[in-house]
Amino acid sequence: MSRPTEPQKKQELLEQCLSAAIEAGALDSSINMIANKIGTSGRMLVYHFGSKQELERQLIGLLETRLRQKLWSFQSLSLVGADCLAEPLLEMWSHLTSPDMLGLLKLTMELNQRAIQGDSETQRFVEQESQKWIDSLFNLTNDKTTALLLFHLFQGAILDFLTTGNAQRGQQTIKAFTETLR
């Protein structure tokens, strides 16, 4: 009979694995590669999580929490005192394209790719996160169509930023789009 896992140690390992995945911008590593990155053994990860699939499932859950902490800070933004919609959106863009967000953005893009390939659990995760974006943008704009357009604008701008490293184009696009709303 195996001994029970230690919840605190398991949580520490999960946090370390997520940090390594964010740094790499990917989850796609063998359990031994993940273990090596965080200074433990593959056996220790299997002991605590049972399998790579379970580790990834729990990592995605923790990622969801981190996304809320890091990305959803803009939910408190408002149009009060802003000359136009551009100001809070450009503040969001600046936050999203900051250097500490790069690994997290890459990791979310990898999850989008998994969803495209048909992974149903990842599809649910991506759909939930997308809806949270749309809801937050709706709260900012009070217009469903504008929120959806902004969601897609941000998706495209993030993809462009990740592939080119050019954050300025996204900034210009946001400015140009908000000008059309005046």
C-alpha cells in the first residue's frame, strides 16, 4: 500500500511546475523533463499526481487561477475620467505585452492549439476563459457587439505580438479601432 501524498508538498510541486511551464511557454514536455526543470524526479511527480495527464489537468486549473490574478486586474478599469475607450484598452494592452506576461501568453496560445486539435478538456477551458474576456469587455463597454469585436481584436493582436514581438502594431490597432467608435 502506498503512503498518502502530502498536500503541501503536492501544491509546492504544482506551483513549481506551473512556473516552469510559464517560463517555457509550454506544457508539452515529458514528466521527466518537467521534473528536471524543477529539481525533482519524475517518480516524485507521478507519486503526487499519478500521471502526466493528471499533472497537466491540475496545471490548467492552477493556470486558470493565475490568469484571473494577472489578467483580470483590468476588470476594475472604468471609463470614468477617461477621455475615451482607448485609455483603459491601451492600459490592458500594455499590461498584456509586459515582459512578465510573455510566458503566460505563450502558454495560453499552446492551450488554444490543443483546443484546435480537439482536446475536449482544453476546449472547455479556452471557452470559459474566452467568455470571461468577453464579459469583462462588455462590463467595460456596455455593448455586446463592441465587446466581441474587441475580444477578437485582442486575440489577433496577441497572436501578432507573439509571432513578431511587435507590441506597437497592437497598440496602433486598438487606437484606430476606438477612433471608429467615436
